[in-house]
Amino acid sequence: MAIKLFRLKSGEDVVAEIEEDEDGVSFWLDNPAVIIPMGDPRQGGNNVQWGFGPWAAFSKDNKVRVEKDWIVFISDPAKEIVSNYRQAFGSGIVVPEVNTAKVLTG
């Protein structure tokens, strides 16, 4: 399963491990988390931060089926979104930033 970012028709931005269902008309979302933008309106929105919340918090298990026609778009999330999602809802593995501009040679 791959971690994807998607927007629902309801306007929610959700991150989850996603897998297409055998029926071809839906996806299974494992550990879905909604992205909650937070910011100080007094600063004109220049300092917007975000957090995560469980998307299907009252579901019996952490796997939810969503019909494809409810999804507006699907994309690969930014690295920091993936790392924070894994810390909070997944394996806990954080992907370190690597500076590829400077390569050390022996």
C-alpha cells in the first residue's frame, strides 16, 4: 500500500495508506487521517501550520472503504506530511532529509 493525499467532495484533505478494491469503484483507506490547517488569522495566514486527526475515529477498525466518485483528486504527499503521518498513525518511521548537493568521497 502507498501513502497518498486525497481530497474528498466534502472538502476534507485526507492522508492514508490506500489500496484499490477489487470492485474497481472504491478504495480501502488504512489509518486515514484528516489534515487540519491551523494558523493565526492576525498574521494574515502567512504562518499556516497543520495537524492530523483521525478521519474515521469511531470506526470499529482502522480500515475504511471510500467510493472513487467521492474523491476529487489523489496525489503524492510532501515528504514532511508522510513523515508526520507515519509518526502519528503508521510505522513511526521518519524519512530523513538528505542533502544530495554535497556528496562526501573518501
